[in-house]
Amino acid sequence: MLGKKRKLGKKIRDLQVGDSFTTSFTVEDRDLLMYLGLTDDANPLYIQHDYAAQTPFKRPIVPTVMVFGMVSSIVSMHLPGQGSHIIHQELSYPKPVYHYAEVRFNVEISSINLEEHIVSLQVRGYDEEGGEVVNGTVQVQPPFHPNSMNANSLENFY
């Protein structure tokens, strides 16, 4: 990883209001187990079928932070892309996501602030039945234009 050049996402001047990205994710057992292992989150609502069956959810649900992780992945890999950083989020989760569900996301640029280097994205996610599972906005700093390494490398030779 170190020393390898990576292509950065779109710079702020390359973005336009209305640019969008749509994709889907399916929540698999390995994803849940990695999350639970990483966070040491043993909430029975996420992993115990007998407990979840006694709740209004009726079966285990996916942690909302995992749903946000899917949103974060879209931002950092697709729109604006690599080098981006989420600085603020206002998201609601009106319906739970269940294990093995496929979630479809649409992320669209709703505003661009060149002076503050911030892009606002409208986020919407739906389960396979069309139920809304996430809705809101995230504010993102798109990748910054890197300085040329050559600009300073010959400084000592002038």
C-alpha cells in the first residue's frame, strides 16, 4: 500500500449538483461477524434469534452503524471517491435492515460550497421491498488536489 499511487476521486471543481451514484449491498454473515468482532458489540438484537423474536422486529437486525458504513463506502470509493472525508451526517433509519437483505442506495449531490470545500450529498437507501431504510444528508470534503512532488524535490539545487 505504501508508495503506491492511488487514483483520487473527483475534485470539487469536477463535481456538479445532480451528480449521483446508485448501487446495492447485501448484508452477509461474514459482514456482521466482522463488525461485531471489531466493535465488541454483543447486542442480542443483532445476533440472537430467540431474543429478536420477542421484539417488534421479530428477527435479528443489522446495526445502523453498518448501514452508515455502506454510505461511507460509497462516498470514499465512488462519489466523490477516494480521498474524500465525511465531516457531518444527518441520517435517519426509518425501517430496520434484516440479515441477508439487499439494500439499494442512491447518493446525489445537492449542493457545493467551493469556499469551504464541502459537498452536500442526499442519501436514500431502500430494502428489496421498497421500504426506506436510510434517508438524510452527509457533508463531504472531496479529495484535495495534491501538491506536485516535483515542485519541492529540486529545491536544494537552485
